[in-house]
Amino acid sequence: MRWRQVAVIIGVGAAAGVLASACLPNPANDFDDYANRTASFRETNTADAAPIDSQAPTQAVTGIYYSACLSQLAINQVSRVLSFYVETSFTPDPAGGGKLSLTFTPLKLGNPCPSGTCTGAPNAVSKANTDGQTFNITDVPVDAKGVFQPANIPGVVAVPADCNPISHRDITINSAAIPGRFQEQQFCTKLSGNVTVPVTIVLDPSMNTCLFFAVKDGDPPPALTSDMFASNCPLN
């Protein structure tokens, strides 16, 4: 399918994302055209919500979380979130706040995609359903309100093609960071970084949000709605 045909489909609301242009004949040149055509769809979630009252846990937290990251170019399509299996450890400080460690592993899509047709959320939030390399933040300070920033991810974030519902191509992100607000049952982060594969784009933290849900290994992923991402994880 030629680029102009793809652009028409996108114009009427088909899902797209950070890597959508990767499956086009010339993604390096076509990405700017795509970004211009879809700019109006992305004029949401660009500002934090009003300040909120929260408190970091006062007890240690260890467990598995499902993370769903909605990218700035997904046009609010929650069917195009990137999914991760996240091993989480929080150690409280008696004076308030504490330290947080998160280890991410990409989760494979629900349907196999040998021909590039994989779609849907993961079948289960299970370590056995992951693929690719892990990446992490370790002992990041958390304040008394649960806020942690900066939260820079060392090295490169790599998401394999079979974990990418947008273009079914490998993703590489350099200088990634996930500042956020930690709570025990559900928490959130922003996402920033420099996508270098398969296209080049800077991720704006005001337009990229990740949600985290406490689960047990093997649980189905929780149902998602676009409204759940609307606040863009306020850190004030």
C-alpha cells in the first residue's frame, strides 16, 4: 500500500504510533509528513492535571505489575500501547518516601505475527510471555508524596518486533526516562527519550504516559480506556 493511501486511512482514525512509518517504503522521509497530517489528533494530554494529594507507601512493596505505555503518536488508541512485565520493589524510609526499583521486560502481543499481522494485548502478564532484554531503574529516590524524578534508564531500551503492536518492527530508545508517582496498587510515569530505530523521534514526556497495575504472574492484562491516560501522570 502506498504512503498516500496509508495517510488517508490514518486520517479517518486508524491506529498509528511512534513506529507506524517503519512499515512504509521510505520511513525516514515519510515520518515528517505523517507527523504533520496527524498533529491535530495529538493535541491532548500535553499538560499535567491539577496538583493531587498522595502519599508514598509506608510498608515495603514487592510484586509484579503490568505496564501499558501510550505513545504520543498512537492517537489515543489504547489498542496500540506497548506492554511490559515489571518486577517492582519499594523500600520505605521511616522519614517518608523511600527507594524504588523497577525491572521491565517487553510482553509479546496476543496474536502471533509471522506475516506482520499481530494485534491485541498480551494473552497474559506472565514472565513466560516476555521477549527481549530487560531494562531497569534501581534505588531511585521517592519523596513523601510518592514522586520519583529523575528516573533515567541506563543503556538502551529495546522492544522486539513481536511486542510492538504499532508497526511490528524492533524499537530502540536511547536516553529514556520514566519520572512518575508511585502507589501500591496502581501508579504512573511519564516517558521521554530518543527513538532511533526504526525512525528518529524525540519522545515528549507531556505526551507519553505509562500506567502500572499490580497483578499476579499469569493474570490477564487489565482493560484499558483512553481516559485512564488523560491526566498524563501529574508530578506536582
